[in-house]
Amino acid sequence: MGLWTLLEGFLLLANALAILNEDRFLAPRGWGFSDFSGGRTKSFKGQLIGLIYATQYMRVPLIILNSICIIVKLVSG
């Protein structure tokens, strides 16, 4: 496994976290951002919810990184 494959894997994981919808998927399971405001953000579940919302906030850089990845794949084969 090379470095490029590892970076692609992290990009795919970030894409998977970015498309999760709070109303349809996260809130019914108790993973809404409003459930973890205050002092409970130090737990693992609170940190994971923060990561999900951070990746959703960074959608424009994800689009740019996906475009770069596609162009590199097209050029290199």
C-alpha cells in the first residue's frame, strides 16, 4: 500500500462523513449536534460528532481535493 492509496482512503472517508444528513440519519440515532452541546463534547461520541460536522463544513475543500484526485488518476492512469 502506497502513500497515494492511503491518502485516497482518507479522502473517501472524509467524503462519507460529509454526506451524512443530520435530519435523516444522525438526529434519529441520537447523534445530532444539539445533543452534544455543553460539557459532553469531551467524550468519544462527542468528538466523533464534532469530526462529522467539521467535514460537513469543509465541503468546498473536499470538492477541490476530489477534483485533484480525479485529474491525477486520469493523467497517471
